[in-house]
Amino acid sequence: MTAADPARKPTLAVVGATGAVGTVMLDILSTRENVWGEIRLIASPRSAGKKLVVRGEEVEVIALSEEAFDGVDVAMFDVPDEVSAQWAPVAAARGAVAVDNSGAFRMDDDVPLVVPEVNAPAARNRPRGIISNPNCTTLSMIVALGALHAEFGLKELVVASYQAASGAGQPGVDTLRDQIAKVAGTELGTATGDLRAAVGDTGPFPAPLVLNAVPWAGSLKEGGWSSEELKVRNESRKILGLPDLRVSATCVRIPVITTHSLAVHAVFENEVSVERAHGILREAPGVVLYDNPGAGEFPTPNDVVGTDPTWVGRVRRAVDDPLALDLFLCGDNLRKGAALNTAQIAELIAAELSAG
Amino acid sequence: MTAADPARKPTLAVVGATGAVGTVMLDILSTRENVWGEIRLIASPRSAGKKLVVRGEEVEVIALSEEAFDGVDVAMFDVPDEVSAQWAPVAAARGAVAVDNSGAFRMDDDVPLVVPEVNAPAARNRPRGIISNPNCTTLSMIVALGALHAEFGLKELVVASYQAASGAGQPGVDTLRDQIAKVAGTELGTATGDLRAAVGDTGPFPAPLVLNAVPWAGSLKEGGWSSEELKVRNESRKILGLPDLRVSATCVRIPVITTHSLAVHAVFENEVSVERAHGILREAPGVVLYDNPGAGEFPTPNDVVGTDPTWVGRVRRAVDDPLALDLFLCGDNLRKGAALNTAQIAELIAAELSAG
């Protein structure tokens, strides 16, 4: 790593600056505390020369290359797995700390998987010079669950997701918008298979998403599990440092633009109470407790989209199990679920470099 | 009860014939085996005189009154709780067996709660002359779970629902259609609270439903539970005859017109296997197994709407628990979830009367 000059603010590179997460990242970097010196924007050669606004100033996008990382202290990657797999080690070899939002390194034993509110110290142990950012579904619940775990001791999670179209990137959003236009003013959605016939191209989804729920995200793994479901299990275990945590997840896409929701049944070592859980969630950094259903207060994706925290509502103690809580959580999958957590990890490194 | 004349086909009354479920009921009665003599259509006085088609013939709707039940053998009720509470006992007192689709009698110890594929014999023990039809959410999973229970012995259910707008009746459907028209061609759904501002009236839902997920159905009960969630627990226990079954449900409304979906984590007494579960679900009456995600085969609401069975897919053994299965189920909430199951119960009684 480049020896830090305490007088100099560190240089940040944003790789994938023109993508869906990259766009949110520039917005986030423009509103958070300004810890960075230069912010360098990097993308594929076909985006080079494009000008994007960050911190109120136009910055020209440069093409991804080895030299693009010269002088960079922290390089954030918001690119597909295979691009990260190739280029994050290049950035690290050039002296940058790579903070990667792809799935390429998350389960690598030599790469920490970091959620600053939960396991910030893990970021210091990075033998490959790479830190991974968790999957957006895991990130939509893990801050709140980490806080509850610290109090009650987590033993088991049963998770059902309500995932947004933008989890599949801009093509996901465009597909859903197009399908909405096609069903507006019609009676579609009431006869078997009528949507499949009417909407045509299903874009990145394996079935029509409008007026539907699609219980599939990712690729097929052993035992009928989807890759998304196993990520929730494996990443939760790694972030919480609980290699024996029992996790069952069912991941389902629903017609929402942005913000993932999760119904979580969490079983703990110790007896739980709603009152104590409320107290913990009210104090937890990065969490908003919004739980008063009698007054119509529970999180929905549209309350949460565009905000940073994990919102938690519908906190109930299981009627038949004093060790279990049932919760409904929402998190903006493009912010905390991707760009924000990456930015927070990068800021941890900036603070470390400043501290010398 | 009226003494049955084996030469005469029994008389059926449909109370609430003009409602959302009543409409589906007339369709179902027109396509199932014709076990009924007279089919009498009953509704509120303001609908009296209206003509509806059943079994290909126009039938005039008559107003609800005590005399309307004279000569009726089986009276099906698809009306609000308070109407059933008043009139089902009237029908029973006039000699009919009342089959009630409201929540008025479901937890009454003297009223059986019947799903013919699961507990048909329970229908014979009806001291009040009333039989209840379960809630649509319970009905969307219980046939498949009953079959698995018979093999493996059910111990615990964790349920997350993806419920359709028509669960809130025609006003629910109209509200969602109206909201879809309002968001089509816009960028709505991407800024905090923009839907709440744009869609105005949320109809029977406590928040905008389009491009959203609303974790609330029913009324507030003790401990922060919704009435819908407790129905799933209490009705599952009663139907399966398992008073100690542990059940946690989180009920969520999503922007789908018709067909409820459920992600279910089911824990059994005995070790499970996907192969054995597949075998059971393939053989179970009233169940369609649709589970080959590698070929894009899993149920979605739009595959299932308008069909009778419970569809089951995504059958997985929990990675960390050899006693647990994870499943995704879909059922048309207006058919098996309401009208069809009521018709099936009525047919059980018709067969009983014919048998003398």
C-alpha cells in the first residue's frame, strides 16, 4: 500500500461509475463528509470521455487500465463479477485497497466481508488488499440483525425476500416499467398465463414481473437452491462470525422498482421481548425503527427508497416460541444494499490512512 | 335437517351471489359435476331481481330473508362476518347445513373447519349445523402441507405471504388497477414517499400497493400481530388437528390481482428428503408439483390464477436442518382460497344426503 501522507487527502477511484450503482455512488459521495482528495471515475472504454458530476464538479471518465490505478489509495468496484475478478487484484497490486461490490471475492477466506456497523474491525485484516461488500439482500437485514445478535445471540434465520427490479440493474427497471405500460388500462393478470403472452420479453427475469411474484434470483445451485439464497446464508454467517448459524432463505422478486424487503424469523439463544428488541433497534446506528401498526406505521419499500438506513417494523415475539422474533425489514438495495456500504468501507480505509 | 329424499337432488342456496367470491362460485358451479337440484341465488335486497347465469341458465336473485331458506339443503355464505354471524344460524334453524366462508365461526369449537382433501370426516360433526371454510391464506398452503404432514409429521411452520389485491375484494382490485394507470409512463416509485403523494386514495389498503409491498392485512391483535397472521396460525392448527403446532406468519400484500403465494419453512418430526416430498406432492389430490427451476419451472401467481389446485415449487431441504423443507406455494385465493373449497364442502354434504 502507498505510504499515507497525513497532509494529503486520499485518492478514490470509482470503477463502474456509469452503471446503476455507480450513479447512486456519485450521489452518495456528493452528500457525505468530504474525506477524499481526488475522485477518479473509471469505466469501460466505451464510456471514456463522458463527463459526470460528483461533489458539484464535472469529472471526465477515464478508461479502465492498469495505469488508471496509479496513485489511487482506495478503488471501489461496482462492476460484474468477472470484471472485478480480473481488475480488483490489479488495483491492489498497484497499491490501492480494493473495495469490491461484486460476488467475486465474498467467500474468499483472505478477503474480509464488511458491514461497518457490524464488523468494522474485520476490514483491517485484508491479506489480498481486497475487501468485499455483501450482496444487497444480505445487506438489507444484517445491520438490524447484528444489533439483535449482540443482545440475544442469534441461532437461526428463516428469511423470505421481496426483492426489487433494480437488483437486476437498469435492464430490470426498464423491463418492469415497460410491462407496467403494457398492463395499464387492461384486465391483464386475471387469466392463467395472460401476462406471459402479453408482455413478451421478460428481460433479466425468468417470468413476467408486473402483477406477479417470481420466486427466483440468480443461478441454480445444488439441492434446488438459488445462488441468491445461498448468498444470504453464507454471507450472514461470515459477517456475523457465526459459522454454525442455521439459515434458510427463499428469494422472490416482486414488482417494486427499488428497495428490498425481508420477512425474517430469527431464533436466538436467549429469551426475547419486543420491548427490549425495540430498545436495541431504536439505538442501533444505521437502523430506523418504524413499528406502530395501530397508527399505520410499518416500513414499505416506497417509504424507504432513497434513504440510507435499514428500516425495521412489525417486531413480534413468536406466539409459540419465546426465543424467536418475527420482523419485516426494508433497505434501499442501491444505497445501503450496494453503494452506501461500499462508501462506508472506503471511508474506514480513509480514516485508517489518515491515522497513519 | 330436512330428511333427504334420495330421488331428489338437494337444493343449494348461494348467499352473497353477486359479490367477488359469489361470481367465481357461479362459474365453479357451472363447471363441476351437477349434483344440485335447485340452485337458489340470495343477496342483499338491493340486488334482488338481478338475473345471473349459473349452469347456463338465468336465475333471478332473491332477497335475504328467513323464508329464503325454506326447502334449502345446503346454504353457502360468501358475505361479511357480521352477515354470516346473523344469518348462518337462521339457515341452520330452517334445516339447511350452512357452509360459511366468513371468519365468524372458524374458531368455534362446535363448528368444524374443513378442507376436504385434509380433514373431510370433520364435516360430519357439526352440532350447530354450520361448517366453516378457512381463510384464503391458510387455504393456499394447507392441502400441500397436509399431505407432507401425513408423511413426515409437522412440528413448526414459518410462513411469509405474498397476497393479492383481490383478497380485499373488488375494491382491492379496482384500487390496484387505478394505481397502475397512475404510475404507467412515469418515474414514480423511485423517490421516498412519491407513490403516497401520487396515488391519493389507497382504497382498502393502508399504503399504496402499486410498486410497493404492504406488510399488513386485517386488524391489530395482541403483541403486534395482524388478525390475518393469527388466522394462519390458528386455522392451520385446527384443520391439521395439531393444537401444539408452532406457527409464525408474516402477511404481506403485493401488487398482484389474484393468487396468493407463500414462502413456507416447514419443520417435521422426521427427516425429510426432496425426492420423497416430490413423490408425495405429485400424488396428492388438489396439488400440482411444478418444480424444475433449471428449466424455469416454478409457480408464479400468473401461472396459477384461474386454476383450482395448490401449486408447489422450489422444494428444498434446509441446508442446515435435515428435518426442514423450504417451499414456495401459489393458490388462486378466489377459487381454492374461497369459492372452490366452499363448493367442495357443500358437495360432501350433498353426497352425505344422497347416501341417506
